[in-house]
Amino acid sequence: MKSLRNPVQMAVIGAAHGIKGEVRIKAFTGDPVAVGDYGPLFSADGRAFEVIGARPQGEVVVARLKGVTDRNAAEALNGTALFIERDDLPATLDDDEFYHADLVGLVVRDGDGTDLGRVKAVLNFGGGDILEIAGPGTERLVPFSKAAAPVVDVAGGFIVLDPVAAGLIDDEEPAKEQGFDPGRRPRGPADAGGNR
């Protein structure tokens, strides 16, 4: 049993696959099949898991874990989150690449420097990463995209949001520029009858 000082979740084990102990794994790595390349993965209770084979299958990876040899053992692991120590991840990343664990706790500001809160969590429900921001008396969910978060300074400890791209305020200017007045009721042709 190993206790991690600074755990980073890499995957979660899903349902059993077949009768020989394989499991479905939802990986949070850049290449899902490479989930086993990080060395042993650990559960929250300190159990170690070694991936000895993995292949893609749709949105998940079907994996063989060392010591898991039948369906009953695989089913018992359903829902087990798998972690590694933060120090075991590569220290250098490409530009615009971030570990979710490094974003949690960063101060979030708008373009004028006004603090909006701190990143509470990075979520992903299948449509892309979302920042959960906890501020004074509020919690917000905003997309984590280049447009919504144009500045991410992990070393400086902050993220700058574009309030319009993040969906925090409405921007009606483009609609008015195109000749559309949202205050007017839509009108159909005079011979169409209704709504005149």
C-alpha cells in the first residue's frame, strides 16, 4: 500500500470486459492507450495496479491489469479511480498544455484584473474541459478554451478570462451591427397573415 502526497487522477476503471479479467478504463491522458506508460497506478486506498496490455475501444481503453485474471475480480474494480504522484509526470509541456491538477487553486481574473474567484475543479462531461470557479458567494462553470481563457499563467498563479467568450456577459453588439434589433418583434411578410 502506497500513500501519494500529491495524487493526480489518470483514469477510472469501468465495467468488466469479457471473462478473462479485462476492464474498461476511461483514461485522462493525451493518448488513452498510453495510460500504462506512467508506471504503476494507485487507487485511493493505496493498492497498486500495473497495466500489462491496453487497446482502444470507442471512447475507452480495454486493459489487462496484472493479477486480475477473471471477471469477478474485474467487476470488483468498477469505479476505482487510478492516480499517480504529480512528481512522476513530465515536468515540461508544450505551449497551451496543462495538467488539470496544476489549474486547481489558480486565481481567475477578468481582463480588467478583477478577481472572479479560484478554480475549484476542472470537469469534462464529454464536450470539452470546463472550469468550476468558486468566488465570493458564487460558483460558475466556464469553458476552458483558448477564447474563454486566453491567458493561463500557472507559475504566476492566475488565469485571465474573456467574460464574453466565457459566457459571463452577453455581447449584443455583433447582432446590432448586422441590422438586427433584439428589442423589436420579428415581422413576417404582409401577405403571410399572422404576427402583424
